[in-house]
Amino acid sequence: MTRYTYGDSELAGDRLGLVARLFRPTSATFLLAAAPRDPGLALDLGCGPGHTTTLVHETCRPGRTIGVDRSEAFTLRARRHAAPGLGFVAANVATTFLPLAEADLIFARLLLAHLPEPFAVVGRWSTTLTIGGRLLVDDLESIETEDPVFRTYLDDVALAVIRAQGGALFVGPDLHEASDPADLTRVHDAVASFTPAPAETARVFGMNLAVLTDRGEIPMQPALATALHAIATGQRDAESVRWCVRQIAWQRTG
């Protein structure tokens, strides 16, 4: 991965705050169900400005939690608000081995969808685990809706942009079907779902659209932006959206 589709501007960081609030309940449940108990070191990969790192630290109570992201801007932003026990490192986790000590827990949310070779990357990450340590990934399985505004955003913007970067927005089914990497045993594999109010989905999609337009990834789409804003502010009704996430945990056995 040469660059992150959504960038690391202040606007992109604010976008990740919206995403973090939307995904927090299902991710917390996953961590409680599948993470090892009392991990010494936990790594949060693709941590952005640190929302998921804080979630891992508060939920799993490791001795130390380190967020890793390729963006210096995001890691600097994360350090400004870091609680005791949290640290942040700038490194490209997609192309290099992690420059850290062995971890008892590795967590990555909504990261593999952006990577051209996600299975090879998972294999590399596993070498950073202790024996008995666990790697948890939390990525999209599907986003289900019949609403025409939401479908336009998904079909014409989200899916197309991620595909152009060599990734797959809905990487969950591929992860489910893939063979396990060497020395990893799958210990959890399930789909969780949530259905937020349409206004919440519209806010996330609208912020995504704003970031992609700001970065020049797509041309301006004023009609779509206006429609999403109208749903987000309650000026327009919309059909519900069901978000489904594939949650897989592997344990290192050798």
C-alpha cells in the first residue's frame, strides 16, 4: 500500500472519529470474546489518530498498548490525547515487519480492505505474536440497504475508490474463505451486525465523500453531498442500513 485512500488530514482524522463511534460496540464485544486475557503488550495496527488504540486499552487492559500507523500526522495527533500506558509508532504495517517486541494481542480494524495482498500481510503480522498470542481482524462483510442515496454512494464512490487502490471494501467473505496462515489457528470467526439510525450512516458517508473530494480522489458530487446532508440533518427520510462486519481471531501455535 503506497498511500491510505482517505489520507491523514485533520478532516480525515475527524472522519475516523465518526467511524470509531459507529463501530465501537461491536468491536468491544469482539475484543471481550476473542482477545487473550491480561495481555502484556497489545498492538493496534492502522490506528489512525488513536480511537481504536484507546478502545483496545480500555477493553482488554493490557500492560501496554501501542498504536501503529504509517501516518506521522495521525500518530502525533494520537500522542496529544494519549492516556498512561498508550504509545504510538509511525510505521507502514502493510509492507514491513513490525519494529516492536512480540505482542500477546494484535488488533486491526477496517485495515485489510485497503491492502492489495491482505493474506500475505496477515502472515507477516503473525510473526510478531508470542506463542499463544492472538491476532484479531475486524473488517466489513457487507453494507445492506435499498435506499437509493446510500446505494449511489456505495456503488459509485466507496466500492470504486477502494477497488482503484487495489483493495476490496467487503473483504470479509474473502477472509472467511481463505486458508489460515502458517502457525495460526482460527479460534473465532463470526459476523456481527448493527443498524444505526439512517442519519448516523449519512453522517459517515457524507464525511467520507467530503474527504475523498478534498483529496481529489473523486470529482465533486454536489447532488449526492446534498442528499446525504439532508438525511443527516433530518430533512429527508431514508431507508435503514445494516452494517455487517466479519470478525476473525487467530491464535499462534508455532
